[in-house]
Amino acid sequence: MRSLQESIDLGHVSGPSVIVSASGMATGGRVLHHLRRLLPDARNAVVVVGFAAQGTRARDLVDGAKVLKMFGEYVPVRAQVADVPHFSAHADATQIVDWLRDAPAPQATYLVHGEPAAAEALRDRIARTLGWTAVVPRSGERVLVR
């Protein structure tokens, strides 16, 4: 998969619509209507900006899916897909630990966002760096917060 800039430089993207969407990971919202209309046409390009989590349509696109299911139908992916992961608004582990450093130590810190391996690595880093109890809850686990 080539970057958007490489595609533009090579002349592979010529006049596709530009749609800016806040619908995270292409899981819902108006962006789905746009994708259903634009994905089948090879003259279009879809740019996935920021992190695309496993199990989302955005990740499927980045990973080269040839078809996506939406609205109960299968939509062929013929449009070019460009992945630009470096514009993520998510903080990295160093930024998160630096931000937490100035907070009073809580009884426990629960990490409920992110992919399992990344969450576990951050849990270990928080414990090692700050000496805090950090927990990655299991899917469906309930925690009483007082």
C-alpha cells in the first residue's frame, strides 16, 4: 500500500472527492453512506487518517479488504486506500505516563481503551514507572468505582 503523497506524486489520485469524517474507524454515521457510494469506483481514494483498530472497517480497508459489509450488503472496494497513521490524536505511552505523573496516585488505574497488547504494555509501564496499580479489565468485566 502506498502513501497518499506517493499516490499523488505518481498521478494515481486524480480528482477524488475529499470527505472529512469524525466517525471513528468507519463504524457508523454519515461516512458509511459516502463509503458505500465511493468505494466501488477505482477513480476514488479513501484516506484513513490516524490509528485504525483491529476489527473495524477502517482497519479492514488499511489491511486491503476487497469487500466491506455495510447496510446489510457487500460493497466492493475498488477505490485506492491510503493509510496515514501518524496523524492520530491518541497520546503515546510516554505522553500518557508524563500526564499521569503529576496526578495523585489513585487506588487503581483501569486501562479500558486500546488493543490488548498495547493496553497490557502500558499497564506494565505505569506500574514500573509510577509504582501504581494498573489493571486491564477483561471484556465484559464490571468494576465498581466509588
